[in-house]
Amino acid sequence: MIKDNKRRQCVKNHFEERIRHLAVKKATVLPPELQAVAAKEVEEKFPRDASYIRVVNRCSVTSRPRGTVERYRLSRIVWRHLADYNKLSSVQKAIW
């Protein structure tokens, strides 16, 4: 969980500036020299973890990377366990 929190914080800190640099890098209207400078700055100035793609949705209890319920940030196993004992608000068990 510590690594996940660090990545989320890194993305939060660098997101806006990194998006601006990427927009300059991808703009075909601008001269190629300016695009090259922007591309170089993206690689050198920002850490790799500043990309929002590298953030993985993990369970906040078990840190399990797969099968997470995004609304609650819990794995399906923990979510089901908590839902069975009425520990989650707005969750009702289906009755046929």
C-alpha cells in the first residue's frame, strides 16, 4: 500500500504540468524543435511514476491488485465479507 500511495501522490503533484508538456509534444502544428524539447523535458523532468497509467487500483485493506470494486477501493473478497455483515452502507443483499 505504501508504494501505491506514493504513486498516487506523485501523479497528483505532477499531473497538470506533465499534461501540458505532453500536449506540446503531441501538437503537430508546432515546430519539430519545440516538440523535441517538450519530449526531452517529459523524460527528464518528471519521474516515471508521474504518469496516471502507472496507478493500479488496489484494495485498501489487503493491497490486492485484481478484482477490486472501484467505488469502495476494496477487493471483491473483502467487499463481500463486509457486505455480509452489514458493514458497508448502501449495500443490500439480493433476496429472490
